[in-house]
Amino acid sequence: MDLNTLWFILISVLFVGFFFLEGFDYGVGMLLPFLGTNDAERRVIINSIGPVWDGNEVWMITAGGASFAAFPHFYATLFSGAYFALTLMLLALIARAVSFEYRSKVASEVWRRRWDWVICISSFLPALLWGVATAALLYGTPIDAHMNFTGGFFSLLSAYSISGGLLFIVVFAFYGATFLALKTAGGLSQRAEATAKGLWPIGLVLFLIYAALALTTTDLLAHAGALAVILLAIAAITYILARVFLAKGRQGWTFVMSALTIVFAVITLFAGLFPRLMVSSLNPDWSLTIYNASASHYTLKAMSIVVVIFLPFVLAYQAWTYWIFRKRLSVDSKLEY
């Protein structure tokens, strides 16, 4: 395995980890105004992700930084082509971070409710935009022979990319509901379970549409072959198992199956891309690959050494954080504002 392939795998792992962790995080944010019937319950919902939400977003920053260092041409083309979408996402993430901090600065119901809606909207937008952007990478964008993006924001939109955006919203909301069912207690946990049950069939329909469009409107099947079908089938099976465990009240397994659904769906995307990074809709030969968009061999080698040394510490710290804050929360808990 050469270093280019290694770094494609590492960046794929970073994005899989990001969606695995941030998926329920966005879902919880989207559900906040709807599941919390009073301020105490909404505080419990926020506290359920309070110790981890910012750490989850570090995976996105790391993935972006690794993409810039390992494949600078890919980074430049992606960020110039999707400038408006990424700016909108950045503003949403800034608003989201501010909301968590400012929500309880004033002891006013109206003040807090307004910030709750900001959290909801600023969780909804990134989920939508990530779904559109990741699908567009595989579907194809107008990239010329000089690796320049020649389109605009609407060049990212297609039936497939829009279905990806809608799928991310619903599946993340379902994922967030399964997390809240596991993380909270009492009536809040029960409402989260009921919400998950209501979202599941919508997610299934969107998943089937997304998978059908992926297999018919992109070169996923031609490029990845049977592997793409297997990965999509595994994602479908884990999603069905999530509903089975949900019906049995097995909250832990429901959450695990929801997580695996997202993991295998994202792996399918990267399997369909490899060794490409962005597909050119103008000419397949103009697509960005792990070779024509790569940094120098020396850069990749130096980065590999850094990863081997520091990555185990990062993973151990994040695992320790989730272990420390593993207990359920309820309105009877001591709430920190």
C-alpha cells in the first residue's frame, strides 16, 4: 500500500468517525425544541451532549486539515467550488456553538427558547449540507482539466445529492432520538423512543431512494462493483435491526445499529470514490484522484509518522470522555446551566 492510498483511508476514517459521532449530536440539536416540554427537560437534552459535542466537531476539523495537507488540490477545488455552502455551514456551526454558551446567560424563558431554536436550525443546516456535499462528490461536479471548479452552488444539486441531504437530516434525527432514549430517563426517554419509531419509516423510504439513485445515476456500481451492493445491503440490514431492537426496548443495541447504518453508508461513498476524490462531470479523466491531487511524498511520510505517534492518544482520550459521562440524565439530576 502506498502513502497516497494510506492517506485516503485515514481521511475516510476521519470522516466516518465524524459522522459516527456528530450524527447523533446534530440529531439531538434538531430535536431539542420538540422533545423538551419544559426548560428542565431541554436542559437535560443539552446536557446529554454537553461534554462531547465540541470534541465531536474536532473530527471534522481534523479531517479538513488532513485533506489540506495530504491532498491540497482536492481541498482547494472543493472549498472554492462549494464556497457558499461551506460558508453557510461555518456560520451555522458558529451560531450553534454560541447558542450552547449563551442560552443560559439570561434567566428568561423567552431568551432560552429563542436560543433553543437557533440550536435546532444550526444543527439542521449542517446535516442537510453534508448530505448534499458528500453525494455531489460521487455524482460529479464541473471540474476542468486544470482542477478548477467551473460551476456554482447549484452545480452541487441533483436528485441524488438532494436525496442525500434529506436522508442525512432524517437519519441523524433518528440517530439523535435513539441516543436520547439511551441517555435520558422517564418521560423524556419514552418520547425519544416514540420519535425514533416515527422517523424510522421516513428514513427507510429515503434510504431506498438514495440507494436506487446511487446505483442508477452514478458510477458507483461500475466502479465499486459487488462491494457497493454489499455495503449498501449491510447499511439497510443494520437500519432494519435498529427498528427491531427499538420495538424490543433494547436501547443500547438500537443506538449501535443506528450508528452502524451511518458508518456503512459513508464507507459506501468512499468505496465508490476510490481512488478518486472528486468526480468530474465534464470529463471522467479530469477527476481529482489520490495521485494528481496529492502533496509530495515527503509530506505524506512526515504526516504518517505524526499520526502513528499521536492518534492513539487522541482516541484514548475521546473514549475516556464518553466513559466518564456515560450515565443517564433526568430532570431529577443536578442540572448545570
